Amino acid sequence: MAIIVVGVDGSPASLEALRWALDEARLRAAALRVVHAWSSLYHGSEIARLATEAATREPLQRAAEQTLDAALAHTPGTETADIERRVVEGPPTPALIEAAQGADLLVVGSRGRGGFASLLLGSVSHQCAQHAPCPIVIVHT
């Protein structure tokens, strides 16, 4: 079965990418792998980092799962689609590239939640375009 991977971070562009990927999955009779990556930044000593990690990991994981849940809940048609959900701890680009190994298509939004609003491509879509192991579609809002 064909697999389409789509990255979701809750931004308008990623929600549009999810809608596009869902439509494409229907056309191709493909499974949809929806990926949300999260990470936290640690500061200070190794002991402080480990204490912070222990205290924040679980709530951050739950928040990431809620982001993915919300994206799927607000996208019509997901309830009947063949969807694999992946919430991955780590930076988004490597998570998406890993999830796209063996996939037929990677779909990302043109811009996520960070950085400079005037740029046409965000850093994740730019890096995925350069390193994806399969064809990629970058969806603009």
C-alpha cells in the first residue's frame, strides 16, 4: 500500500498540508502517516537538564498529542481515512525525513510557527525539500 507522510505542527500551513495530503491519499488509495515532532530546549548543567527533562517531558508529550488530535479533529474526512499517527520527540526535519523513509510522498506546509513571516519557505520545508528520501509537496496557504 502506498504511504503519504504529512507533517503537522498546528499552523495554518500545516493544516492545509494535512487537507491536501488527505485528498491525495484518497486519490491514491494510500495510507496517511501524520507526524508531529516536538522538542524542548535545556539550559544549564547536565543535572539541571535531567531534572528539567523529567519534570517537563510528560506534559510536553501530552501537549504534542493534543496538537495532533486537534489537527485531525478539524480536518473533515480523517475519521474514515487509514491514518497512522506519530508524535516524535525531536526536531521536525529529522523526524519527517525518518518518517518518509520508504514512503511514496512527503507533504509539508510552506511555513510553520516559527521565524520570519515574510519568508516563502520555513526552515523545515526548506530542509525537507533538500533531504527528503521521496518526492515532496510543499503546500502554500
